[in-house]
Amino acid sequence: MKPFMRSAVAALGLTVGAFAFGAGLAQAATPKDTLVMAYVIDDIISLDPADIYEFTSSEYMANTYDRLVMINPQKTSELKFAAAESYTVSDDGKTYDFKIRPGIKFHSGNDMTAEDAAFSLIRFVKINGNPAFIMNQFGLTKDNVDKMVRVKDPMTLEIETDAAYSPSFFLNCLSYTSVVVDKKLVMSHEKDGDMGNAWMKTNEAGSGPFSLKAYKPNESLVLDANPDYWDGPAKVKHVLIKNVTESATQQLLVQKGDVDIARNLNGDQLKAVKGDGNIKFVDSPKATLWYMGLNTKNQYLGNVDARQAMKYLVDYDGLQKTQFAGIGIKHQTFLPDGQLGADNETPFTYDLAKAKELLKKAGFPNGFDVTIDVTNKSEGRELAASLQNSMAKAGVNLIIRLADNKTTLTKYRASEHDIYLGQWGSDYQDPHSNADGYLNSPLAKRNQWVSPERAAAVTAARDEKDSAKRAQMYMDLQKQALQDSPYIIMFQQVETAAVRKNVDGFIIGPTFDLNLYRYVVKN
Amino acid sequence: MIASQAKAVGKVLASILTTMLGLLLVTFVISRFLPTDPVLAIVGDHASESRIAEVREQLGLNHPIPVQFLYYLGNIARGDLGVSLRTAQPVLDDLIHVFPATLELATWGILLGVVLGIPLGVWAAVKKDSAIDHVIRFVGLVGYSSPIFWLGIMGLLIFYAKLGWLPGPGRLDFGYEDLVTPITGIMTVDTLLQGDYDMFWNAVSHLILPASLLGYFSLAYISRMTRSLMLSQLRQEYVLTARVKGVPERRIVWKHAMGNVMVPLLTVVALSYGNLLEGSVLTETVFTWHGIGLYITNAIFGQDLPAVMGGTIVVGLVYILINTLTDILYRFLDPRAK
């Protein structure tokens, strides 16, 4: 039977040979003028600032466009003027004038004027994409925005709101929505009156520190530094972002030096690369909270004592040391640390006796069964398993329902859940985002916990012009929510990137539109 | 003669059309009866009722389902598969982009599977119950039963991270990526057409690990099937007769028995190839290989209905094509099928 053996051995030999041949082709380090990043970017559905509402796309926006104002990345409690150099408010508090910074050029070479800024805001409201609600809050609607946003003179933009809001609230919202696009370029790609929306979904018309060189959806994003950037050009010439969906693969890539930064390592992988002398961590607490939403429509969860009991059935400290080490900080109030009025007290600990007492008071001394909807990803799964374990000790039996993210979220949006376990991120860096979300809409609606009094209190805090008073109002709202809300808030997310030692200056901010590449230096 | 041939071709085409129509109908109906609302999945957390209605209309979901299906068929007839909700690109462009990646990987995988799997299977059959047979069967069993995901990560860990013999994930080194002009979409072909041999070898080196993995997987199946098919032939009387007549064993196995094994084996190979062409999601995930498996999976999770439908059409067509080809090959291999 020799021939069979021969052919098999020959074939095996070929394979081994192929492996050995590969040896000569092992890779070198990344190019010195290029930042290479492994990142899960498949949440991007559009690159148009009028549509952008996802994590990665808002990061893209922050690096390719200028906004009138933005949060100061070096000191996040302050604003930084960017495309606008200053502003004034009218005496009645309803009209804002922004002076456009002279000398800003778009990547196309066109000069930025108030005309572009006005067009951008009008377009943002008219396209009515997912983030448009942020401007709708100020009475700017599709029908009136043409009149409310005006060009006062070539370098002055005027915005009128329907009422007098607190300027800090208005400016914090603008820090996300006031992206300035190149009117001439965008309108040259207009189709059927879409204000260039179709084209902008995969193209760029900004003035930021980087321009878009190539975009392959779900695959890669390539940026080139803008050498003429008004605030000084970026230190690296190119940024290459590769969509690497598997975090274990990201870990190998960064350890091997084939990427400079790995963005999506989980807790275990971060632990694993900790000992690697070539890697350091860059991290920042995010304005994103891990929480459970309890639907008060449920016969058990509608009882406030039962809800309070459950707040004592989470092993906050244990989780902090294990699963959330490096990726979360214990946090129990609805405003993330870093926002105006954030109350960082953590009154709840795992306390079985107290929980049992509260359950007795609620009339459920033996506990109850409820379902919990969880996205089928390792973080959520592990957290749900821990919760199931600690709650079972008091007889609260969590029935875990795993599904993909869209399915759990859609069910939650339709208010068809008992308990939803997930994350909520602020839409903009102002306490109103979360106060409104948790106490009024949408989360309070989903959990059937709407009241006119709470809605009024949220509005009053939003409109308070004195910052200190405003902060105190949010403090009070948070203390009240700890007592009766249907939310068990557990952790504030920390975003941690694994970065090669030779890379400095990568900034991770509290929101994704403050993750910046322009200060990156490769030594 | 010509008329009868035309009739035969017409018959094949008609059967392809009915199959595709059935497939489309089933996929379409299932996607419309999912418990989750695709509009709620798209519009974000703060959408007003009017915005939800607007998006529903944009997606054409406001019409009754039969009407939606007719619209969809009409568009397909014009070559319009719709626009993906996640990539904002025409689905057809997306598919033209992702399918060659899977095709390239699957073809190398099946070639390895056939070239190694058939001789190993024959060898195991001839040496039935010997140590060699046990080893081959064990190797096959491991390949068939170990999670491909785990094998992939281990392969990368050993050959890429530890030994440095092979490049990491992706179809090319990151530095090369934007230098290839896509013509066929198949890296090894495009780099050659471009006349850039460095890039060609780079593409080949990136193929080795994932293709070996898929090759191992299909080898496991093909060798097991070859072994059992061969064993059943070697028990037949014509083999005994040939042996009695003094025909060399080599000739008996490779000529007489193999001739009969070929026909069912062809089905095995065709099915394996079809499976690989569907796209191995896990392999594509681990190796950051943006093929059709990953594309369809993401589309399903993202409730991207046009992309799901488009992907289904491609996979359906591939199966039909492979089946038709297999039928044609049968006629050459098996005189009775003529």
C-alpha cells in the first residue's frame, strides 16, 4: 500500500512546507507615521453628522469635523470654543449669537462662514435623524428651523430658541450637535432634495484634524491628517482603524505589535495583557451606566418595597473586584460621575437580612419569579448569572432570557420586559440627558413609571439658570430616585484601551465624541 | 436534437427559478414575522411617533406583506436588491465585495480537504482496524468535533503570536490593504493581475492558517466518508473476483473500487464545498475575514432585512449551481446516469 502512504505523506509535507514558508513573511511593526487601531466598528450605520448617534461614529465625527463648541477634553467640566470663538446671549435669554472663528478651511479648501454653520444646523433638524431630538428640545423643528437659525452677518450665526433655557444646558447640547459641514460640497451631492444625506452616509465634508481617506463598511476606516488644521496639525499622518470583531484576536494583535491600540479587550483579556511590558492602559470613566430597569407593570416589581429589597441583593463589591475590575466603578445614582450635580453616594450593599425584611413588608416573604432580558454577550451573561445567584438567596428567582442586542432592546422599547439588564449612555454631557431619560422619557416610559410631578421637576432643573442651584436640584432628584425608582444602577462603565508603550497622547473622554487622535505621538 | 437540448436547459432553468422563488418566499415571510419590530431597532431611543411612521414608510413596511413581497420581486427583476440599513451601500455592491473573500477561502479549504482527505480515507479503509486506521479515524474525529473557533484561536496563538511563522488575521498585512485594486475580489488573483508578487505571497501567507483550518474540517468529513464508501466496495464480489484473477491490489482499489466510490463521494465533496461557501462565521470572525458568513450574521443581528434577503439569494444560488454542476459531472462518472 505504499503509494497511498506516499501521496498522503506528500500532501502532509506540502502543508507543513506551506507553514514553514510562511515563516519568512512574519510582520514588522506598524509604520511610524500611522496609528493602527483594532476596534469593533460595525455599529456605524452612517457617517453623516445628521444621522450619527452610535459610539464609534460619534468618535469618527469628533476627529473629522469641528463643532462650534465642544467639551474641553483636558477639563471635561468646561467648554472649549472651536469653530466659534465666542458667543453672546440676548437679555431675554432666547437668542444666541456665535462668532465664527476666522481662517478655518474645510478639507475641500472652502472657507468656513456663518452660512455653513447655519446650513449645518438647519440640515441637522430637517433630516430628522436619530439625534435630531436634541435640538427639538429647544423648539427647533423641521417647519420652523429655517426661521430660527439665521446668518446675521458672514461671520455671525444667530440661533433663537422657543424659551429661555439655562445657557449651560443649551451649550452642552450644542457640544454634540453643532457640527459644521461644508455647505458647497454637501449641496453639490444633493439628490432628490435629500440635502446630501445619501452621499454623506459614506463621505465626509468637514474641517477637523483628520479627513476621511477611505471607508469600507464593517471593515476599515482610514483617516489622513489635515496639515492645515487651525488648531495645529495632528502628530501622526494617518490613522488606520480595522474592524476586528473578536476581542481575543485584538489581544494577539496588540501584543504582537501589529496594531498600536486594541480598543475592545474584556476584563479577562485586560488582566492577561497587564504583565506585558510592551503595553500600557489608557482609560476613562464613561457617561454610561450598567443598570436594571424594572417594569412596574409587573405585579411584583410594581411594589416599591420589593424593588428596594432587590437593590440590597446585588453583590456590588464582589462584582467590582472580579467581573468589573478595570471596566467599571461601583455607582448607584443616575448621574454619572463627572456631570453637573452628580451624587456619587453608594448607599446599597449586599444585605440579605435587610432584603428579606423588605420583601416581607412588600407581602412577598418567599420571594417571586421574574424574567430578566439580557444581551447575549459575555459581560451581560456573567453579570446576569451573578445577579441570579445573589437574588435567589432571598427567593427572588431571575429567569434569564438571552437574545441578541437588537431583540432585547426592541422588546425593552416596546415595554414588554419584566427586567431589562443593560447599559444607558448620556446623549450629551448635561445632567438633563439622564434626568430626563430615567425620570421622564424614554426609560421611565418603558418601565411604566411616569408622573407629571417628576416631569415638572426635571423641567425645572433643566431651566434653572444658576448653576449651583441647578446642581442641588439634580442632587435632590437622585436622592429621591434611590428611594423609589425602578432602576437598580450598579456600575459606571470605564473604557480601557490597551496601548503599545511607544504610543502617547491618545485621549479617551467621558463620551465617545471626546475620544481624540490628534495628540497621538509614536516614539 | 437541438430542440430536446433546449427543452432540457429550459427545464433546468425552470426548476432553478421555482426553487429560488420558494426560498425567497420562505425567507421573506419569516423575516416579516419576527417578534421584534425592525423599525424600533433602527430609530434610536428618542424617536417620536411621526419619526417611527416615517421610517416604516421608507422601508416599505407600511404595506401588507403580500404587496411588500411583490414589490421586492419587482426590484429583484430589475437587479435592485435594495440598500443595506447598516452599511448604507446597495446590497448588491456589498455582496460583490464579501463573496469573493469567502469563495477564495472555501476553495482553498476544499482543495486541501479533497487532496488530503481522499487518500487518507482510502488508506484507512485498506488498512482497516490497523493502528493506521485508528490514527486516521482519530484525527478525523478531532477535526469533526472540536470547535473551529477554538482551533482558530489556538492556531493564531501558536503560529502567529508564539512562533511568528505566519501572519496575523486579515486577508493581507494592514500596510498592504489599500494598495490592491479589486478586480475579481480574490486577493491571490488580483495581486497577480497587478503583477505585485510581494503582495501575492503576502495574500497566500494570510490564507494558510484559515484555509488549513477549513481544510482540516472538510478533510475530517471527506476521509470518514471515503473510508466507509471504500469499505463497502471492498466487500463486493467483483473485488474478490479481481483479486482471484490476480489483478494488483493497487489497481483494484484505485481503478475498480474507486470508480464506484467516486459518484457518491462527489455528492459528499459538493455538499462540503457548499457548506464552506455559505461562509464559516466563526472562522471569519476569528481571522477578521470579511466574508459572506459574517455579513449575513451581522445582517440578521442588525435586523438588516435587505441584506439578509440578498445574502440568502447568493447562498441559494451557490447551492443550486453546485447541485447542477454535480448533476452534470454524474453523467460523466456514471454511465447509467446518462
